[in-house]
Amino acid sequence: MFQLDFGSRVPIHEQIVNGFLRLRTVGVLKSGDKMPSVRSLAKNLGINPNTVQKAYGSLEEAGVIYSLPGKGSFLAQNDSAQNAVLTAQKERFKEEVLKAKRIGITEK
């Protein structure tokens, strides 16, 4: 699926969110696909289930996924999911531009 960078300054739950957004963007995951359970993803990534739950909460709040009690979480089939992907990618781009400016890279 994706790997986490435990040495990164980006919190683990944000890396999970970004990982799913990337998978959706490149078409690996599609609308209606079932998400891995919190426990199974936590076990596969070697992290605390609460961290995965926090990431899923962020994805649900953004409209990227929805949950059905007793059935699990699924990728949303609406435009808000695509908008969340685009917003996240724009934010990531802005962060990278700011990093480049801080180390002295100019527009040229």
C-alpha cells in the first residue's frame, strides 16, 4: 500500500491521510472501495490503532471516506473526495515551495 517515514516531521496520522489521498489520485483506490480495518492497517504498518483511527477521522471529516456501522469504511463517491485530494496536494506543494525559499532557492 504505502510506507511510513518514522523519521519525518510529518505526523504519522497525516502520512496515512496523504498516503490514501495519493492512492486515490493515481487510481489505485476508487470510489466505493472498502478501506482496510483500523486494526489490520495498524498491524501492517506497525503502529497504534488510535493513530489509524485519527487518520480515518480526518478522511471522513474531509468527505473522502464514509463509515457504515458494522461494515467498515469506504471511499466516498462524491466530488468532495476529489476536492480533498486536490486541496491536500496544493498544501503539500505550498509547503515544498516555502522550504525551497527558506534554503535560498529562487524562482529562477
